[in-house]
Amino acid sequence: QLPNACRSVPSMSKKLLLVSPVFHGYWQGIAQAFKQRGYTVLPYCYDRLENAAHRVEHKLKIELADRRDPHGLPGSRLHAQQVTARCAQLVRSSRPDVVVTIKGDILQADYWQSIEEVGAKRITWFYDELRRMNVDEAGLRMRGPIATYSAIDAAAMAERGLDAFYLPLAFDSSLPFTPVASDAVVFVGARYGQREPMLRALYQAGVDVKAYGRAWSKHWWDRARTWSWHRPAIPSGRDLDRSHAYGVMAGARASLNLHGDQDGFTMRTFEACGVGGLQIVDRADVDSLYDPGSELLVFHSTQELVELAERAGAEPQWAQAIAQAGRKRTLAEHTFAHRVQALEARWQ
């Protein structure tokens, strides 16, 4: 079913079709930034499951099918076909001037061909590494220009003659939030890689810690929907929508940003600073975006992480000065408004 916004569109401004995964609602911040630049934005979330019945159906027909046949992935193939058909229909019926696709790695050739048919300008923005997406060379060429949060992928694609460039992720400055005061070091996100050992080390060192997300939550439904019963013995909370996540990070002693096997910087890099919180991040190469030591903190070992967390609790004025500087830098350089201008410049 097509979104209501696509059925009746004013002709006074250029129509921009924003095709995006739901992914924590980031599409809303991107859409708002484009609206501020004068576009009539038609947002469509290609993986949205509208109600409980659709979510159960997806679990049974898509996820369970893939778990039964992890090599053939029949559920994923069916899902890609269905999503592609809906998105291609939307392009042909709405006839936008511009199509901005966020990730869209499951979208097949018919979708990209539909954009060619209507004569729309286009651009794709990846927030994941190519090695984690099922996109071949021909598929990449259909998607160009391509913005990617991975500087390594951008360079590799450019060397192969693809129209690709590095574009970091950003902070959604349009989203309202209320700080939630806490002396805890918080982590909001998935549970994989070194994230669990790092949080456990802080907790065992006596630092107040709390992790938020379905893979940390001990609620029965979160265990069921993640197909996993195990949970680490650290304080945890359920999934937070972005507004509440912003509030938790803004009011905490510090917010952890743990990357692991990623070469791009996560959205959290810009959010933890953007909300005015103290960020402690695991990557020294963040110095291309922020000034370590004065706008955020970088740790190189578990012991250094513990020491920084303890100092943030013992010296709140020191921590607050860094947090305020990080927020100032974010609002000046790292919002969706800034990124949207960079996208627009590539299709103009």
C-alpha cells in the first residue's frame, strides 16, 4: 500500500521520494532536512511491518524460513522480491523528480530501472559496509551516485570507476528529547563483538552501567524475538525509541560508543555528542570528526575505559565541559542538514 503522502502532491516544489528502511526512524530526520531545503518529500519505509499480524507473518514466512535453510535463504529472496515490487510501483506512480535511497541493498533491478523510466535524479546512501550487503558490481552501478559512511568502501568503489564518495552519518537535530539524569555509563545498541565484555568489565570494576536494547533486555518478549534466552548479568533496559535514547544519553554520566568490526562511524558517534552528553568512544581515528580530549573521550584499553568512566563521575565539571564542546561541534558540522546539502550537491 502506498503512503498517503504519495497520493496527492503539490506541484510548487520538486518532489523527492525518500526510500528508506525503518531503522530507528532516521528517515524522519533526513526527510525534515530535505523539507527545509524546499522539497516536497514523499517518505516510504520499504521494510515497515504495519501491525502485529504482519510482524508474526514476517517471523514465520521470512525469518523462520531462513533459519530452516540458512544457505538458500528462501525467506530473504521472497522478501526482496516483494519489497522491490512495491518500491518500483511507488516510483512509477508518484513520478518524483529525485529519488534518495537509504541503504536499499535488498532492492533489485526493477526498482532502479523504474527510476530510469521516470527520468528522476537519484542517489544512494549506505550506512553499512559493502561486505555486509549482498550487492554485486552491476547492482552498484545502477545505484550511483553512492554516498557511503565507509571511507574504505568509497575509495575502493572510486578506484573501480564507480561514482562513490565518503559521507559520514549525522545527528538528527530536529528530534526533541528530555534529558534523564543518571550516574550510569550507558550503552544503547545491539549486543555483539566486544560490547558485552567491555560493559561487563566496567560493571565488575564497580562502575554503574546500564545497557539498552532488545538483545540486552531480560524481558520474555525480547528474548523470544531475538531467538536467544541468554543475557549478560549487567543492568539492562528494553529498546528505546530515539527520543528516549537521546534523553538517556544526554543525562547519563557518559555514553559508550563501541564499534568493533566497523570502519564507518555509527550514528551514535554524532548523537552522543549532539545531545550534549559525554561520549567515550573506542576509535582514535574519530579525530577526523572531533577533537579527542576536548570534544569527546577515546579509550585504547579496558583499563583506560574504566579510568575515564571513574573520572567522569569524580569530576563532573571536566566531563560537562567536554560534553558541551562536543555538542557545539556537532551542531556546527554534523547534522542531517549538513549531510543533505552534500547529497544534493552530487545530483545537481
